[in-house]
Amino acid sequence: MSRPSPAGRARHRSAERASSPRRPLRSLWAGTAVVGGSVAVALVATGGTYALWNGSVAPTAVTVSSGTAGLSVGAVTALDATVLGPGGATAGTFTATNTGSVDLAMRVAAGTTTASTSSLVGELTVRLTAVARSADCTTGVGGYSARPSSFDTGSGYFTMPAGVTVTGCVVVTLDGDAPAAVQNQTSSIGLVLTGTQVAP
């Protein structure tokens, strides 16, 4: 087998030396492409985040409080100071106070009424009105009237503002044609006051 000439060996080695630096160059470009791709993807993702930035401010807290409805009623005074005969009447007063924080539409209706004889209740009439002062409550005042068992002014008979006290006047009258069977009898008449919040 013949050996290659020195000139041939030199050309072969020159070719090897000339070609050997190309591999790292190709690897460098490949690595640069990968890094460049990674940077491009990161920028795209970051760019989307920029688009989602926003600002917000929490509003100042507002406190809302519920109101109250309250009613206080005092006892009726002086109603039993007079003994009734046929056609006679007696008057008494009471106070009612709106102790809540809302206006109330008032209703006064029959409560529990008792009598020593049941026939006496059917001979009585109850009349109710509001007066400026106790001295104004007389047997001649007007107002809503009905038999004790069916007394009911209905809702909204009058409006009681929050914190206000009113004086009620109650007049009880015995029918003029009351029979002798009801003489020397007694009756206890009950009325119920109900306050409902006035719609705003």
C-alpha cells in the first residue's frame, strides 16, 4: 500500500483544521436561537400581564342602622269616678308615648272587656279622641265611638311622631234606655293601642 505524499497529508490536515472551528459556531447559533426564543416567549407573556394591570380604590364604609318602634301607654285616670245612670257618661284620660325612632300610624281596638252581667256591655258606648291637655277631656268631646266589644278605629286613625306623647280622652256612656237589669253592675273595658311604622 502506498503512503500518501507529504503534500497530500498537509492538505488533509489543513482541511481538518479548517473545518474544526465550524462545529462550535453552529452550536453557538443554536444556543442563541433557543435563548432568543425563550426571551421572546417571556416578553409575550409579560406583555399580556401589562394589559391586565388595573387600579382600584375601596369606597369609604357606610354605616346603616335600623330604627325602632316602641309604644308606652299609661293607665286611664278618673274614668270610674262617676256612677252612671241611664244616659249618663264619664270621661278619663291616658297618655301614650312613641318611644321609638320612627313615626307610628295608630290603631285603637277592643281589648278584653268584662262585666258583672253580660247585658251591661251591650248598653255601653265608648268614645275616643286626642286632646291637647287633660282638662280638655269632657263627656261632650267628639271622636270615634262604638260598643266596647266592636271598638276598632282601624289603622292610621292618627299618626304619632317619634318621641311624642299624646293625651287620649276616653268617654263611656250608658244608653238612655238601659233596662233596670243592668243597675248596680260593673264593667271593665279594655282597649289595645297598636302603632305601625309609617311607610317612608
